[in-house]
Amino acid sequence: MFTLAEVASLSDIQPTYRILKPWWDVFMDYLAVVMLMVAIFAGTMQLTKDQVVCLPVLQSTVNSKVQPGTSGKADFATVETTTGQGEEASMRTVSFGSTPTVIPDIFLSRATSSQYQTTESGQELKKEQKDSSGRKTNLDFQQYVFINQMCYHLALPWYSKYFPYLVLIHTIILIVSSNFWFKYPKTCSKIEHFVSILGKCFESPWTTKALSETACEDSEENKQRLTGAQSLPKYVSTSSDEGSPSASTPMITKSGFKFSADKPMIEIPSVTILDKKDGEQAKALFEKVRKFRAHVEDSDLIYKLYVGQTVIKTVKFIFILCYTANFVNTISFEHICNPKVEHLIGYTQFECTHNMAYMLKKLLISYISLICVYGFICLYTLFWLVRIPLKEYSFEKVREESSFSDIPDVKNDFAFLLHMVDQYDQLYSKRFGVFLSEVSENKLRGISLNHEWTYEKLRQHVSRNAQDKQELHLFMLSGVPDAVFDLTDLDVLKLELIPEAKITAKISQMTNLQELHLYHCPAKVEQTAFSFLRDHLRCLHVKFTDVAEIPAWVYLLKTLRELYLIGNLNSENNKMIGLESLRELRHLKILHVKSNLTKIPPNITDVAPHLTKLVIHNDGTKLLVLNSLKKMTNVAELELQNCELERIPHAIFSLSNLQELDLKSNSIRTIEEIISFQHLKRLTCLKLWHNKIVSIPSSITHIKNLESLYLSNNKLETLPAAVFSLQKLRYLDVSFNSIAVIPGEIGLLQNLQHFHITGNKVDILPKQLFKCVKLRTLSLGQNCITSIPDKVSQLLQLTYLELKGNCLDRLPVTLGQCQLLRKSGLIVEDHLFDALPSEIKEVLNQDTSIPFANGI
């Protein structure tokens, strides 16, 4: 036998699951416990006290009443004696009137073995019956026990015997059905995870802080509304509305913290202080909630299982009620039993009493009442399941009551679980919604970020760049720390991989800030911050993956001088390039685009009238259409690098103000079009390096004003004399070609200051080279030179001499006469330098105050 506690344990669930038990489930659990008690009580009573008492039904020997048609006296019949052959006892049939009665021989102890005769009169027999107090059956104890057990199984209705067990089985089935969704492995894991996360969200200090701040916001806004917030001073931009952002501009629009020129900022006091540990736990909760939502929203198994078990309970209720109600009247105290064991007992019919009949009937009525209540609750549950869409859950009310208007609606099992929790306490869902909000997560990140990145820590990360400007580079943070805007002396701010970067109004304190870098950082700005950037920012670098990442406010910075765009602008992926109009950038002078263009974006022509430098680095994508270049008449510097150009684009020849042209890393093989450069009177620098040029046409002489010529990393084998007719040439770089001879005409370049011929096949240096007395840089490394003429001493302004990688066996001692040459500017093998006379080495080792120059 099992105890009530053991059976009740079937309905036990973890205490934390109680939040998923609505009132009807709790009520049904209690009803199930009561039904268990009924079953166990009835079963216990039946096992201990249930019994049937039976007595044989004896046929009357004397009519107690005068039969109709008689004189009132009993008719005496005959007594027949039947001796059963081989039997130890005999039976006698006595007839009184017309009714025979079987009487054992023990009643006639004095009868003879042959026949009996009646010696008593009818009056005496009547007197004997009148005086008798009962009728004796003369059955022994064993026969009574036998007939009681026989009639218990034959005469009693089956429901009276098995009622407790049926109630127990039905109740167990109902209990299992009620809690199966907590036990089924595929749903149990999700429910356990949900309850765990929900409990942590409910108890998290961040939840309390977020909701408290919401309450503070509401009270502050109400106060402002009641006291006339319209009288507060408004922000007035010092600039005209012409450059103001439109409605689509990505300013900060976080719900509850909307900043604009027409609404004053309301400082919300911090209600609670979130320490670092609580902050880390809250951030971990955000990640858990995000992953759990993605996992649970994919299916509706929990919902279907709950509906299924409710339907099963309802069907079970109907089934129990239908068959149980028919058995209420079958439970009776008296029963007639015909065991058909006359040969053992001597009687054919018995009248039995069931001592538990009254109790069982009352228990059955109670059980039917309980099951009816249980069934009605099941029907209500089904009504609730179909009344509202439980696979959808809206946080509309939470969004209205809090500052987190971005809390998303959820669906499927996630929605159903939240509906169930609402039946327990709606505060759970409200607190849980805080961890579904990106705004809330960003606020948490901001608080944690400000705790970690203090002013002192940021100051330690400030460095000086190559331009001797104070620079701060922030990489992969959750946001921009507030303390950044306290670095008022900062010149350059770099923000990289900060997806939630927000530039607040405090940036107006950074009066020295003129350069901003946004690398994969679609920063949002407040209205006041935008006004400051619009009026003060001079240089902006934006690196992106898709053009949509470029903040819209970038196109409205009317005082911007330099704009660097690095990212994908392929017209195949972004229709019509996707760049917004640049016409608002009225002061833009330098535009640098590093992308994969197939044509120059037409929007770039919006800045053509005032653009002076255009740089396009195309990462190997062939630039096909360059007609837009013709409109850029004021461009002085043009770079088209890595654009897979095979010839010099004709559109370039229309740029009358062009001073510097860089066509680095293309596929140019011939430069016959160079004759057209004669129309570019201001062209002073031509860079054709890293191409496939095999020869230099003589028409290069028409570029009279050329001062710098870069032809390194090509396939040149000779230097034509025409190159040396460029009298204004100051810089000539033909490194890494296949040139074997330096023509003597090089001496005509009297203004030549820098000559690079490293990585060629030169073996002899012409003496005319040393007539270029203005040479400051001479690179002769990685050639086949065997000796350096002593005339090198004529290069009095020489500061850099590269000789490493040749076939020299000594250095000329006249090197000491190059007054500006020092050991740091002499690139040569150590053993050659050590072979110099000591006085020469001393001269070369002397310090000089003249700065080293290695380029223009």
C-alpha cells in the first residue's frame, strides 16, 4: 500500500514553476488532491471494513396469514423422505399447504429410518411457531464465510467493489495531464530556462533602476507640464536653418530621451547606483534573453502541448461523468444472491447486506461533484485558450508606461509563456520587457562604459600623431564614454567599431576638435552636437561596409574641408551608388574615395566647383566611366589608383587647373597620350609608377613645367634624352625597372635634387651625373655598380646616398667633402664604411643641425 504523500508527489513541480500556474491550474491541483483523498479514504475503508453478510432465504412452513379460500387452518400435506444413495445426510421435503420446504434432517432428529408420521396437530404447530423467536438455518461458520465471499463477488455491482481504485486511476491520469508539459523533455528544458531567466530579470538591480528612472521621467515631465515647461529657454542655433537636418537625419531618437532644438533636456537623477558586478550580470542577462528568444520563438510546441493536455482533461471529465452517474443508483444496502451452490449449502437464494454501501454512495456523490467542478474549470481553460491569440504577445502597455518604446512584440512559445506569467503577476512581464529593449541595453552599456572609462583612463590613451596633434583612438567599445567630451584640448577623435556611438551636446566643449574618424561607426548626434560639428569640423573620415552606414548628417556639414570615404560603393550592390547629395558641403576641398567603383558617382559633381583634390582608390575594380571628371575644372590634384586603367583617360586633359596627377597601380602600357598634357600648363607632378610602361615617348618634352616625374616599378629599359630636356625637373624616380645605362644628358638637369634609380641594371655612373650639383638625394642601390667616381665630392648638398646592394669594393675618400652627408644618410654595407679612413669616418659621424631630407 502506498501513502497519500507518495501519490500526491505525482503532481509536485519545482517551486519556481508556480509562476506558470494560473489560478485554474492551481484550483485543479487542489481538486485533484481532494479526489486523491477520497480515493484513498474509500480504498482504506474498503480494505479494512468492507464486508457482505448473507442469510439464506427460507420458504415459509406456516402461512402467517390466512390464505384466501381457506378456513384459517394450515393444510397438512405429506412429508417425503428421500434418502440419497451414498450420502450421509438426508433431506426431507415438507409441504405446508401448497409450498414445499427443504428441511435438513437435523430438524427431525427423532425420525425413523423408514417413514415418519405426523403426531402433532395443526394447532400445536401454530403454537410452536408463535413461540419461536427466529428461524434457524443450522449453517456452520465455514459455510457462512464461504457464502459471504461468494456473494461479495456475485451479488455486489462491480462499481461498488472497484470505485476507490477507479477514482485513484482517474485522478492520477488528471494529475499527469495537468503537469505533463513540465515533465516532457522538449518543453521542460525551455520552461526551466525561461523561469530561470525570468527570476534573474525580476531580481536584477538594473530592472529596478530602469523602471525607477522611468518613474522619475514621468514625474519630471508632469512637473514641467504643470509648471509651464514652455517657458523654459530653448536652444537657438547660431546657424541658419539651411543646414539643419531633416526628419530622416539620424539624430538621437531614443524613446524617453528625445533631444531637439525645441525641447529642453531634462536631467534624470540616478535612483540607484549600479556597481560593476551588477552591470556585468545585467549585460549577461541581455545576451541570454536574446538567445532564448531566438530559440523559443521558432516553435509553438509548449502551446500545443498545453492545449493538448487541457483537451485530454476535458474529454476525461466527460467520460468519467457519463459512466459514473449511471452507477449512483446501483450502490445499495440489500442484495439478492443466487450462488448456485445448493449442493454445498443446501440453499439456492440468499439475502445479503453491504455495510459500506451508504458510505460509498456518499463518496461517489462527492466525487461526482468534484469532477463536475473540475470539468467546468477545464471548459473555462479551453475558452481562455481560444478567446485570445496566445501565440502573440504585445508589450503595448509596457511601452506606454515606460521610456522603452522599442520593446518588441513576441510570438509562439515565448508569447504563450508570457501570457501564463501574466495570470500569476503582470509585473514579471513588465520587468522582463526591460531586457528585450535595445534602448535599455544601450543605457546599461553606457553606465558600465562610463564606470570603466573615466577621464583619467582616457587621458592616458591620448597620443600625438604625425602632425603633432593630440589624438584619441577608441576601438570596439559599446559606446562613447561621457568623459571623452571633457578632453577639451583634443584635436583628433577616432571611433572604430562602435555601433552604438552617440555624440552628445557635450562635444561643444571640445573647441579644438577639427578632425573626426568614424570607422564602421554609424554615429548618431544630438541636435546641439550636430550644430557644433557643422560649424567646427574640418576633416571627417568615414569607413563603412555598406553605404547605408554613412550617417545622413555627414552630408550637411557645410564647413567641412576634407572628406574621406572608405567602403563599398559598387553600383551593382547599391543602386545609383547611393550617395546622398553632397551639394551642402560647400567648403569641401578634398574628397578621398576608396571603394570599388565602376564609374565616378554623379553626386561628386555637386562639389566640383570648389573641389581642389580628388582621390579615388578603386581596389582593383576597373573604372570605366570618367566623363564626370570634365566638370571638375578646379581640381588641382587628381589620384586614380588601382583602377585598372590601360591608358591615360582623355577626360583628364580637360582639367586645366590640374597640377598633380597620380595614376599609380594601374595597367597602363603606353603613354602616347602624354602629348595632350601640353594643354595642362600648371601640371608640375606626374606619377605613373607601378604600371606596365615599356617606353617614354619623346613628346614628354611638351610638359614644360614638369617638376616631378615618378616612373618606378615599370618595365623601362632605357631613358630617352627627351626626359632630360625638362629643365624644371627636380624629382626623378625610375627605380625598379630594367635600365642599364644612365645617359650623359642627365647632366642637363641642373635643378635636379632627387634622383632614384634603385633596383636596375646600371654598372657605370656617368661623370655628367655629378654636374647636378643641387642633388640632395641619390639612390643607386641594388644595381651592378663597381665603383663610385671621386667627383661625388661635387655634390655639396647631398644628404642621402644609397649604395647598398652593388659590386663595390671600396668607397671614395672624397665622400668626406660632401659637407651635409652623414652616416645616417649613407646606406652602404658595414665593411665598406669601416674601410674608410678614420678621419673620413669622423667627419661622417659628426652631428649636424641641418635636417635630413628624403623627399619633396
